[in-house]
Amino acid sequence: MKEIQSNISIVGGGLIGAVSAYALSMLGNNVIILEKKPKFDSKIFLDKRTTAISEGTKKFLEEINIWKEIRHHAEPIKKIQIIDRNQSNKIYFDNQRRKSNLGYIVKNQFILDSIYKKIKKKENIKIFNNVSIKDISYDGERIITKQNNFLVNTNILLASDGKNSFIRKILKTPVYTKDYKKKAIVINFYHSKNHHNTAYEFFFKNGPLAILPMQKNKNEFQSSIVWTNTNEFINSLESLDDNKIISILNRKINGSIGKIKKIITKQTFPLRAHLNSKFFENRIIYLGDSAHSFHPIAGQGWNLGMQDLESLYNLVKKYNSLGLELGDELFCKEFQRDNFFKAYRLYQITDKVDSIFKFENIYFSNARFSAINLIEKSKKLKNQISDFAMGLS
Ligand SMILES: Cc1cc2nc3c(=O)[nH]c(=O)nc-3n(C[C@H](O)[C@H](O)[C@H](O)COP(=O)(O)OP(=O)(O)OC[C@H]3O[C@@H](n4cnc5c(N)ncnc54)[C@H](O)[C@@H]3O)c2cc1C
């Protein structure tokens, strides 16, 4: 059977795997991507979501020379309003202090297209589509994957095959999973008033509803809603015609961006979070959603995956400069040490924020009212929260 040599092989060429391939190839590594989808084309990925890119992620994308392609499609977030149920109880964030944006909204399709264009031009990246991994074995310091009709022999394997990671299943890495028994519906739409680069997050009993400002399209104001609710509610919402959905949404968003005029796309996602008990196995690193996934309440899943990647990038740089082989036990443990706690912290924060907002009783409502007031009045707390959301702390 044909055997291909590389020093890094990546299983899964989605939002994390594709950027990883590009970033690590820039350090002079030979990279192989093994992707189960038939083609590297964002249309095949059928992802109609947008991603809120944090300032921290943007900085890393600048460093690896990808931001300049994505930036043309990115709408800056200059202000954020967090609203508990009704308009009287809210927190405003802006970023006068750092004189930078709070984040950027980009369609996932544009992120993927920008990266795919770049990786297709790199001579030290080989892409294999339609791949189905059959087996993983070891030969001394090398790891060998068997797929379709060829073998890949490599120093280190990055599992970036998403939240249902096949690699995690075959290696039986223990994982903690939480099923929220809810869904998120993502709706992109045109509306009547300028969003003025403001993102809104309304907290309701059954989950948050976020409005994210998108770039204008054909002179029409455009935004995206991510609404979490019970499975039953989202299923029944999905079954309605667009005019009925628009009238429900118009009541919910309370005129903040005028009236919704037309729905462009809608897509639903089941809500589950998970955390692997560890982020490595022998010569294997779990990266992005294969290691962790979160409630999308804070729009941080990919951003955290990008922080994992930045730390891996720096580790590979260090090993390459010292002439050391990638992927030994020390390497994997250093990656785990630098990244596990951050994921655990984000899991706890997103999970707890979701539960704090769901209670309706008078004690919780009053406590929330006081907490929101306290944060709104405290510059220090606001700065700490915005630094965290921007991926700068
Ligand atoms: C509703 C919603 C909104 C979100 N909004 C945000 C946001 O605003 N900001 C943010 O930072 N994050 C957000 N996230 C999280 C973000 O979408 C994910 O963290 C991100 O997509 C993870 O990328 P990934 O590459 O790790 O996984 P994926 O995108 O799932 O990619 C996995 C890849 O692996 C491939 N694959 C799977 N199995 C195999 C196999 N056996 N062999 C080979 N290939 C395989 C798949 O085909 C795919 O290409 C959101 C999530 C949801 C659900």
C-alpha cells in the first residue's frame, strides 16, 4: 500500500483544521490534510452561520497572513448591548479605552473560502478528500493512519474532526458531554434601520437571542440572529412560513434595528457542549471542537480553538528552532498544560451564564437586576468582561 510521509497530518479540514494547515506550513512543515468531505469548497460545507471573530483571533490571523483576505468580508462590532428580558435592564459595552473594535462578524463561508484559496497554493500542504480513516498504529516515533488505499506516516497527528470526533471515538479518549436539549436557529436577514455596528444579546427564559451586525448587501442592511430555545419551540418556528417568523422576531427584537424585511437563510443546530478529559493521546493533539465545544451564548468556540492553535503554533516554532521532533510526550503535555484550563473556564462560564438567565422567580430577577446595574456602573468590571470576550485575557 502506498505510504506518504509528512511531519504533521491533520484529520478534518474545517474552520480549525484548514487554518492550522496553513499556519503550520508557514513554519516550514510538510502538512497533510485528510478530510472526509468530497471537495474543499465552502458550498459543500453548507454552513450558513456567521462567526464573531474576537480581537485576539484577528491578531493571530494577521500574524499568519490570513486576515487581509477575511477583512474585506468582516463587519466590525463597535458596541454591544446585553439586555435582560426588557429594555430597562441592560449593559453597554464599547471600546473607547482600547480604541479598537469589540470583534468582527464574518460569514463562515467567507472564512473557509479565504483559507481554502490560500492552502491550495501552498506546495508543502497536500490535501486528500473523501477520506475515511480505518486504523491508527505506531512505528517507533511515528504515527501511521490507514485510510482508503494509502497510509500516512507522520510525527504528529492533529485531530480537528469536529465535536463528534471519530479519532476521539477510536482512541476512546474519555469525554464529558452536556446536552442542553435545546437548539439554536441561525437566521440571516435584511432589515430597515442601520445597525450602527451594534451587537445585541437579549436574555430570555428559554435562552439568549443575539443580533449580530453583518456587512450591507446590495445596499440593504443585513444582520444575523442566533436564537436558542427549546427543541419544541425551534421545531415549530422552523415549520412556519417566513412572514410568520418575521412577525415573531420583530416582536422579540423590539425595533432595535427597525423591522425585519426579508429572511435570507435559516439553519438550526442542536446544542451540546463537551470537554475531553485530556487534549492529547500518544502523538495526537485534539484541536478545536474535537477537544471542546460550548454553548454559543458568547460566540467563543472557534475563537478558543484559534487560541489552542496559536499556542500549538508557538510550540511547533520552538521545537523546530531547537531541531526537536514534534509530538513527543513533553510536547503533548506542554500543549495540554497551556490549553486545558482555558477550555474548562470557558465551559464553566458559558454554562453558568446560561443558567443564571433562565430563572424567572423574583429572587433571581432581583439578583440579576442588581448584578447588571453593578456591572453597568463599574468601568473595571466592564473592562474585564470586554477583555475576556475579545480574547485578550
Ligand atoms: C449556532 C452556533 C454559533 C456559533 N457562533 C460562533 C461564533 O460566533 N464565534 C465562535 O468563535 N464560535 C462560534 N461557534 C462555534 C464554532 O462554529 C466551532 O467552534 C467551529 O466551527 C469549530 O471548528 P472545527 O474545525 O473544530 O470543527 P468543524 O467545523 O466541525 O470541522 C470539522 C471538520 O472535520 C471533518 N471531519 C469530520 N469527521 C471526519 C473524519 N472522520 N475524517 C476526516 N474528516 C472529518 C468535517 O467534514 C469538517 O470539515 C458557533 C457554534 C454554533 C453551533
